[in-house]
Amino acid sequence: MIVVTGAAGFIASVLIGALNDEGVDDLILVDKFGDAAKMKNLDNKRYKELIERDVFIDWFEKNSDKVEFVFHIGARSATTGFDKSVFDELNLNYSKSVWNICTKAEIPMIYASSAATYGNGEFGYDDNHEIVEKLKPLNLYGESKNDFDKWALKQDKTPPSWYGMKYFNVYGPNEYHKGRMASVIHSAFHQIKEKGAMKLFKSHNPDYADGGQLRDFVYVKDLVEVMLFLWEYEAKSGLYNVGTGNARSFLDLAKATFKAMGVEENISFIDTPEDIRDKYQYFTEANMSKLLDQGYAVPFYSLEDGVDDYVKEFLLKNDHY
């Protein structure tokens, strides 16, 4: 059996669909189930059993001998949360429990880290283990992910192989339930559909023009390809960036969305909300050399191709992966 945590969420549900496409359906899906919007992500998916997050650790301890691999994607992912105890419980301590059982039972695992660990990028965006202790995330979510990365790197006993995925700015199908935390592309689509126009955040940094803020936008299908590669072909254990390695502007993103929808461009700018303004990243770009050195050779979607696929195959059809 294969365990997937955070199963009803954005990234994990797309992963489950891809595993099904590979003929894999002996899956144990773990999440806090019950949200109707999220549960749509699991429609037409094939799996063995659903297990509630709160009882999974006990289940895993008793059934670890039946588990072949763990995709630990579940996390509290809101970047605007202010209750550190929640992040400690769900992103740090829960992950330690999963790790320890995988270690004892010799089960390989992939877990979700985040590019939010890099903060303002003072130390670059290299998935180099030597800089992890120096990183200064800008929010509690990033701190919790970096805290677990630091803990994992200090462990003498580890799963037989393990991979911490530092996801950059992910977009794609099955993020419908995420509200304010959904990708800018998801927001742009709905703004354009409803008003024929798109509002982007102004720059509050003199080094960047309005709309010129740069991010490494990565299509969720590419993330899943990377995880399937690490599942099927044993690579060197450690932290891995998962981006495109090519930073693009929010203005590029907006233009691509208008084009995919066949709507004339109408872009304006508004102030960045004050609650995130002082913790706003103006540039991210993944150094992808470590993964490529392990033999990964699947081309990544360009921003234009990814947005086109997302808009035409999913958003316009209100469809799930």
C-alpha cells in the first residue's frame, strides 16, 4: 500500500489521479475529511481506504508493515496564520511522527517542504543543506516547514530514502477550495470572467515595477511528475527544489491568462494588503540543478503553456484532475 496524506487537498489529489493513471489504486488516503468542496477533488479517484488525520498515526504504527511508500503532502498551508501552536502540531510534530514510523519500518517517504523557507532569498534559492540553518522565513508556515527540514537533516536514523520537496509557486486544477490561498492564476481567471479585468498588486519595492514582481510559477502537473520520478527511481536523499528555474512576472501571468481565455487585456493595480505587505516576496527562482543531476529530464511547462492548459482544460470546464 501507498499512503498519501493531505489527500483531498490541491497537490495530493492531483498526485492520486496520476498514481491511478499509472495503475496504482492500493492507496491509503489521509486527511481531515468532510469539506464538501475539497472532497470533489477525490471524485472518480480509486483508493483502498480513507483515514482521518487524527487517527492516522495510531493506524500507521499498527499497519506500517503493509505500507511500501509514504507521500506526506498534508500540512497547514495558510501563510497568513498567526497561531504557532497549530503549525507546530500539524507541520512539525505530526511530520516527525510520520518520519519516525517510516524510519522504524524502513519505508521511503516524500514530504512537502516549501520555497517559503527561503524568506526574502538573502541566502539564495539553492536546495543546499548547508544554508538551511541560516534561512529566515517570512511567516509561521515557512518557519514550520524550515523547522522540520532542520530537524530531518539532524537525524542519525532516517527512512531508507527520503525527499523534502521545496515547492515554489504552484498553480493548477483542484485548488478550487483554497479561497484566498489559491494561485494568482485562479484568482485572475475569476476576475476576468466576472469583470473582464484583472487587478494586480502594486509594487511597494522601488526595485520592481507594478506587476514586475517575479516568482517561479510551477504547474502542479510538473510537481507530480517529479514526485513520481523520486517514487520510481531512487535518488539521493535530501531536500529538492521543485520549480521551473525560470522566474516570471505577475504581469506575464496576467497576460497569459487573458490570452488563454480569449479576452482583451485589461490590467490595473491595487495596493498590496497591509497584513502581507511587509512579508511579501518580490523574487523567487528555484535552482533546479540538484534534481537534474539525479537524472530528471522531463521538460517543465512554460508559464504560457501551463496557464493555457489550466484555463482551457480545467477552469473553463469547471473540471477537476
